[in-house]
Amino acid sequence: MRLSRFAAFALAALALALPAGAASAQDELSPAIVYDLGGKFDKSFNEAAYRGAERFKEETGTDYRDFELQNDSQREQALRRFAQRGMNPVIGIGFSQAQAIEKVAEEFPETRFAIIDMVVEKPNVRSIVFKEHEGSYLVGMLAAMASETGKIGFVGGMDIPLIRKFACGYVEGAKAVNPDIEIYQNMTGTTGAAWNDPVKGGELAKSQFDRGADVVYHAAGGTGIGVLQAAADEGKLGIGVDSNQNMLHPGAVLTSMVKRVDNAVYDAFEDVKNGVAMQEWAGVEVLGLAEDGVGWSLDEHNAPLISEEMKARVEEASEKIKSGEIEVHDYMSDDTCPATM
């Protein structure tokens, strides 16, 4: 009988101790990532987040957990599971995580969450957004300067304002070089499947090439792999996005509009490691050219395609954007695109 009472006492003590242990764990670094549809090896958006986490792991020796969504219904479940296990911070990659993060962040107010590409106004959430229109403006300039036909294209993934933001900046940059340039635009779809359909991406790009375009920029995640493949097959030029995709088809990728999701993930982990207080850690971060949040890639794979004149003009425009002399239209703040009017 005494043993039974002792066991009951021990279990009760353990139950009382668990909440305190879980709460204190929220201040400890135990990172986790929930990738968006398309997977962490999409060569683009998700993979940039993966690279940031891997860099942090290599430099600090701190491991992390991650999860690749197979469907939209898994978002909330994955975020909640990581929070229940004491992971901190938990980062959701992509705007589609917003509703789930808002709900789970309320359930676990001591856990730090972060989201890429959307703002969630909670005291324990870091929202990281980018000025994709600024980087897209620069690659639009390069596309116009590289085009021999005066016709270029754009293939987006899911038809949402964020992707229209890429397209608008691209059009504006191209028309800054050639006001008469013709620009074809297609979106892949209206659901999450639009991020992972390289066959359709290739078909859309080929249709633009058939109409005379000789440079096509994609903002389509894994779907964009098909766009770049089509450019290589047709002897034309593609433009990558988010990650540096120049190496996928050397000589057929004019450049890539890089979006430093890797830095955003790395910094979120690093700030927790360094003990940054919750109220300072949470909030909204906006990363553009001036913050090295976006840009364009130049390396050995595309250097022969970029003349010194092209490089000089883009670098000049970049400095003017940083200083405010050039103000690139943000489709997310005003859903019109003056450059198309």
C-alpha cells in the first residue's frame, strides 16, 4: 500500500513539474521549420530557408527539426506539434502559414514563432516580409537589355497579390530600359499546387517563347524549374527566383532574383541563441535592397551573359532605389501596376 501511495505521489509531482519545465523551455533554443508546399528541395523559396537553417547548424552545432507539408491541412498540426515538443523558435515558410500560426501562437504565448511573407500581429510572432518588387525591377532591367526581340515573359505560381508584386516590379524595370517592350504574363493556378507543377511551368514558358519572348522570369517555386528547363531547351533565357538558380542551366539562366530567406531564418535562430527578449524579437521586419534582403545574382554561371554596361546600369539603379531616388511600385500596397497602364 505504501508503494502505491508513493507512486501516486510521484506521478502527481511529475504532473505539477511538467508545466514549469515546458514554460522554461520556451527560452531555450530548439529551432523548427515548417516548409511550404513544394518541399525543402524546391531549388527556390523553401530551399533558401533550408540553407539558412543548415548554415546556422554548421556554425553553432545546434540542430533543428523540420517538416515538409504534403497538403494544406497539415499546417496547423505541424506547428502545434513542434510547439508541444518545446521547439523554439518555430518558423512557418510562406504566406499560407498565417492563419495556422495566428491560432497556434495564441495557444503557446511563450513560444516564439516566425513567418515568412506575411504579417501576423501577435506578441510572440516575428513577421518577415521582403521588397520583392525592388529585386524584380533589377532583373526586369536585365531582361530588357538582354532581349533581342523586344518581347519578354513572366510566369507566376499561385495567382496572389504577392506574385503580382513580383510581376509589377519586373514590368516596371523592363520598361525603364525599353518603354516599348512587350511583356507576356501567365499565372500557373489558384491553389497551392501551382507551386509544384514544373510541367505546366514549362508549357507556359514555351507558349511565351512561341510568341517571340526570348527571356522569361519565373516566380513560381518548384514550378519554375520547368520554366528554366524550357528556356534551356528552346535556346532562350530564363530568370530564376528566391535562390540563386544560375547553376541549374549555365548559360541559359540570365540571372536570379535572390530573396534572402536564408538570412531571415538564420537571424531568427541567432537572435534566440543570443537571448534577445521576446518583445524585441517579435514584430515586423521589412527587407529590401537596402537591407540586403533582395538582389540579383552574378557568378561564373551567368557572367558571360552580363555585359559591363548591363551591370553598371543595374548597379546604378540599385543605388537609386536604396536612396529613394527611384521608387518602385509596391503592388501589395496598391493593387494597380502603373507600368502596365
